[in-house]
Amino acid sequence: MESMIPENTAKPAVKKYVLKKQPTQAQYKINYEKELNPAQFEAVKFDKGSVLVIAGAGSGKTKTLTYRVARLIENGVNPENILLLTFTKKAADEMLNRAVMILDSRCQKVAGGTFHSFSNFILRKYSNFLDLRNNFTIIDRADAEDVINHIRGKLIGKQEKRFPRKGTILDIYSKSINKNMTSQEVIEKEYNQFSHAAEKINEIAKEYIAYKRANSLLDYDDLLLYLRTLLQSNDEIRKKLSLQYKYIMIDEYQDTNALQADIIRLLASEHNNVMAVGDDSQSIYSFRGANFRNILDFPNIFENTKIIKLEQNYRSSQNILALTNEIIKKAKEKYTKNLFSDITSPEKPALICTNDMQTEAEFVSQRVLELQEDDISLNDIAVLCRSARMTYNLEIELAKRAIPYKKFGGLKFIETAHVKDVIAHLRVILNPQDIISLNRILLLLNGVGNQTAMRLLPVLSTEKVETDKLMLPSKSSQSIKKLFDTLEGQRQNLLKPSVIVEKVLSYYEPILIEKYDDYQKRLKDLEHFLYLSSQYNSLEDFLSDLALEPPDSSVSEVEDGAQKDEYLTLSTIHSAKGLEWKAVFIIGAVDGRFPSVYSFNSEEELDEELRLMYVAATRAKTYLYITYPIDMFDYSTGMVLSKPSRFLDNIDENILEKWMLETEDE
């Protein structure tokens, strides 16, 4: 019989399959069923396809992700085909280190990190497809505001009234990117007081984009935006990356924004193997662009999604969970779940009414001392609040009673002026076109003001500067030459980051001593900065990590005693998410402050305030005290606020005890 295939037609390639048996439990190194509860085990053994794990507070989501990484590898999956995305580098490192401990070193080969660090890695690899220089500089929020302010100054006259400040303009631009909205829509929805300036705000945004492009600068939003553009515009790269990362896991999925959800969908386009782990009840970051709908709509975006709920809590007593379950029941949109715990305690959550904010501060301070007498460490006690300014009275009272505390939300190490000065020098070494950093280091020099700096910037932002041929102002010519000799010397010989940092610090130290009275404390910070640089082999990697995962506190803070061996934590609820303490105080729980009066007319915003209360309450292990002053004057509305938060209405006293304060006679 004649062949029906034309002679000149190549035969199609035939796929070959290898049959491979799933390991039996006896063949696994880890006894997963024994180590995990039934719901966790169901999530860990999930093999292919899309799965949404609704992980209630304290339900062991980190353990679940860790064990799933290990089981995939035991099932024969190449670790390099697994991508674990988190919101902090610390979280990714913790999970992968745990996986190494329970399995073996193969887990170190898993691709893990934050969305931004992953984007940075991919963009540097494929920068030429986006017309980007691969030595682009990542700018932080402060740098981005400086660029906006520079453009604002050029486009907006001094006579212009009621025009938003640089931070607000950046917020509007950033939200338009992260929420897939136009600037006009963001202004109408959230900044209606600036609707008259919408056109000029949009013009500033366009100039900002052009400025970054011209100077090889990327802000945090750009990292996500460019990655999505790459995946959307280049099918070959999208397929390649999708087949590289065959198993994708995302932690804290409720905190993702529209851009991040798009990136996940594109990365999973060839296989649909996505595990999203999160808790809709802990979605509290809409002000950063997080989209609550991402976790609600996940089953609609990924076909045949399996939903698994982790409801056993390993943190809090059942008495505390009885309250938190009642609170979250009031949410309009949610995945229904009921947290339970095997932990028992006679202590019940308490709602305490105080006469005013001063009485509230006195009660909290007294109760903290009583808890200490019961052998509870200050390190295991926290005071949480809706906004940082609500702790002012308490801070004074704590100082009177000599109770050491640390307030979270202060200036970070990376934001201190002297550290930013050194980073600016390093950025210019790597990227001469980084105008913002170049302007900063020029203004450090004696005799160089804004006008001189602006005149020199176009000439100095080139690959090689011949300072001998520049027409420099006589007062500053020597210092400018010294600066550029230092920069050029390091640029021509890019050694280990620590060597470059040492040279820059040697140049910068006299400037530091002249500029700051407390230079000795700041020098300790720079010694620490030098130590950090010694952990890297590439200046580019060092600067990228500083921008994406900045260290928190400075050495000078430690030296000042701001960080004690033992201290009470004061924190906003947003900063406390993911943490836990044996005893938690939630202060200022008065209706109009918590929830905020500004959320009353929006169901969506009111629901987020409710979730904020839920997050605060689920931080507590054993003791939970919620206080509200009945004589709190709100200056923004002119109202006296006196009722407890509506989120605590109609809760049985067997679940939430009501306490009244009495003054003891001396």
C-alpha cells in the first residue's frame, strides 16, 4: 500500500512518554500525613492544576507551603521548575530554609523571592526586549518623590493654589498603575478635592515616565509593569518562562494587586499549575493598591480551581477565636470559615470603657505592669492602634512608669540621610545617568548650589567625564574634581562591592563629619553598611537588594537604647500583620476612629476596616483587651466620639466581657 504522506513533507515529531509511578508513603522521606492536619495534607499532596488555599489566621500556611515544596521535589519535580513568590524576602528565605531542614539541599534550588525581586531578575535578563539598559537603577519612594517634585517645580507656578504635594501626586500615579485605572479615575474616586488639577497631574505623570526612561530609572511599580509588558508582548519569552516555572505558589495572595494577578496568569498560561495561599479576611492593604477581588475571583480566572480551607488555629485560645469568628461574620463578602483551636484558657477577651484617652493610657500601662508580675515578658505584649498618632498619651505614660517600648513605623536604616548619600555615590558609579543621585552628591559639596548643580548635570551624566576641561566654579572646582576622580576610579575597575564601598566611605567621611554633629553615631551605621556590602559579589545585586528589601533599623538606634533586650511593642495594625503576642491591647476602638468616620459611606471601605479589626484581634494568643475612651474629640468632624466600635455590637458577654474601671481609694 502506498504511503499517503507526500514525499517532501517532514514527518511530525512524535512525543515519547516515560511512565513514572507516584512514590508510596514508605518511599517518602517525610511522613506528610503524620506531620500535617487533614486540610494541610490535602493542600500539600495537591499535584497539578489550580488550587486556592484559604488559610485562616494562625492556621500554619507557612508550614503548608514548605511541605508542599518538599513533596513536589520528592515526587520528582525539578526544584528549578518551582517558583515561590512572597511579599518579603525574609518569608521566602524562611520557607526554603525550613524545606532544606525537613528534606535536603535540593530545596535551595527553588526560585523564591518577592514579586519585585523576581521581576528585577527577569528584566535584567531580557532588558534588550524592552529597550532597557540592563544596568538600570531601581529608585525607592523617596527618590521617586524627588523626581516628581523636580517636574512639579518646572510645570506648576508658585501662584498655583490647592495643588497636591509630591507624595500625593506619586500616590495617584502609583494607584493608577496598580489598579489598572486612569489617573482621572483615581482622582475622582479618592482625591476629588484635586479634580480641578487632574490635567496637570496627568501631565506630571507623563513627564515622570519620560524622565525615568531617559535616565534608566525604574521605580517599584515599573518592575511589575515592565514584566507584564514583556509577558504580554513576547509569546516566545512568555512560553519559555511558563515552561521554566511549571509549579507556581504565591503566599499572601489577598495582598496582590491587579498587576501581580496578571503576571501570575501569564506565567501559568502553559500549565495552570498555581497554588494561591491567603486569607480574604486579612486583606487590609487597599491603600497600597492591593485588590481584594483577586482572591475572591481566583476560581473564575483559573479553571477548575479546588478550594481548600485551613481552619485549625495553632496560635490563639478558643476564647479569642470565638470573638474573631463573630467579628468576621459581619463582612459582606468573604469565604465562610470558622476557626477553631485546641488551646484552652480561662481568660476571655475584654472590652474596657475609659473616661478619656489619658485614663486609657493609664489603664494600659497598669495592666502591662500586672502582666509582667505574672511573668509575661514585655516582648510578648503589644499595643495596636488604627493610626500611629493614637499612642501619644500612652507614650508619655509609659515613660513616667519607666516601661521600655519600641514604636514601629519610624525612619528606616535605608531612609537615613547619610546612608542615602553613600547609596547615591554607588548608584552613579553604576549608572552615570542617574540624575537624581548625581544631583544629591553634587549638593553635598561646598560651593555647589542648585543652579550650579543644574548647569553641571547634563555634562557630568556621561560615561566618562574629563573634569580638566570643565568650566567649574572656582570655589568648588577641587571638590568636584575629587568627587569625579573617586567615581571614575571605581567605575573603571568594578571590584567587590565592599572594596568600592570602602573607597566611597573614605571619600565621604570628611563630608559626613562636617555636615552632621552626631557623625560618630552615623559612622557606626556606615560600618554596618560596609558589612552588608561584604555579603555580595556584585554591586548591582547589592543596590537592587537595598532597594527591594531594605534593612529596618540603624545601628545608632541600637546604641541609643531604642532597642532593648526586652520592650513593649507599640504598632499600627498594618505593621503588625503576620506577628503574634501572648497579650494584645487594641486601643482607640471608638466608632468614628475605628472604623474611621471616612469609611461610613462606603461598604467596601467599611468591610476593610472590619478586616483590620479582625487582623488586630487574631494577633493575640491568650489575653486580648480592647479599649475605647468615651470622650474623644475628632477635630476633622467636630464631633465627640463616645460609642465602642460598631464591629463589637451585639456580641454576647460570654464571648466579650465588658469591664468598667474604678478608682481605688488610697
